[in-house]
Amino acid sequence: MKKIALATLFCGVVLVSGCMSITRSEPAGHYMDNNVVTAKVKARLIEELGSDSRHISVNTHNGQVQLSGYVDSKAEAKQAAFLAGSTPGVLKVRNNLIVNKKP
């Protein structure tokens, strides 16, 4: 019984989250462009930073990219912002990366 309830809840969450992305206030072309820019930025971060980029989230809205998450150094945060800013389609970068404090 619990498995059925959990499966139903999961399906409901998936359906609602799917609808949320459809009802964005942006035109379809802008939404697609934002996804393309996000994918390009993520690909550059993976290419240049490798596994260090796994803790970096990328969100794009109208060509403005927001980086958030955790990095190991200020230099890594600066490099991530540079890579994002030099990606085609990016108009502005908000670097909200947090440098991990080492014990």
C-alpha cells in the first residue's frame, strides 16, 4: 500500500513540475535559448574544470547566467565566471559561488 501511495505521489510531482515548465511567462523561443545557453555553459565548465564543476549550478534567464554552489578556491570561482561569460549567448554573469572553508 505504501509503495502505491509513493508511486502516485511521485507521478503527481513529475506531472506538476512538467506543467510548471510549460507555463513559463517567457515565449517558447526564449525558454529554448535559455536551455541552450545553460547547456553550453555547463559543457564549458565540465570541459575546463572537470569534476570540480559538479557542485556548480547554472541558471539562465534572458542571457543572464547565475552561477551558484560551492568551489574550493576564489581562483576556481573566477575561472568559472570567466568561462561562463565567454560562452556564446551569455550577456551577463552573476557569480554567487561560495568558496568552501578548509578546516
